[in-house]
Amino acid sequence: MLKAIVFDWNGTLCDKETGELYPGARKVVATARERHKVALLSRGDPEKRKAKVEASGLRFDAVHVVEEKRPEELTLLLAELNVKPEETL
């Protein structure tokens, strides 16, 4: 059973070139939150990325901004959400 969805920022919710959210990104995240925990796992400068996320108005159950995406980072995020990998998209 699906319990959580983990999003990336650049190229998934936000255009890499313009920095603007893709049309429908707010609705996708809001709809996902109706039934699942939602999280953001993104690479970048933590302060800058968290400021962008906050300014976007998107709401996540957890936000992890890392220097490099590694399996350990996802493991920590899933532990914070209290979900198993097989319960996550």
C-alpha cells in the first residue's frame, strides 16, 4: 500500500531554467497530501532551497536538502516519515 510520495524540486516540480513552478505542481502536491505523506528530497544549498520551498506555498511533511543524493539520505527521510521503501513512490 502506498503511504508516501517523495518529490524532487528541479525538473520535477520546478523548471530548472526559470525557477518557476510547473503548471499544476501545487495541485499535484496538494492532491497527494490528501491520501499520502509527501516529502521533498532535493540537492542544493539547504537555506536557499528551503526558502524557495517556503515561498512556493507547497506543503511537505518532510524536506531534506542534501549536497548529494545517496541511498542513506532517502533512508533517513523515510525513517522521518515512518514509512518503508516499498510503501513509497
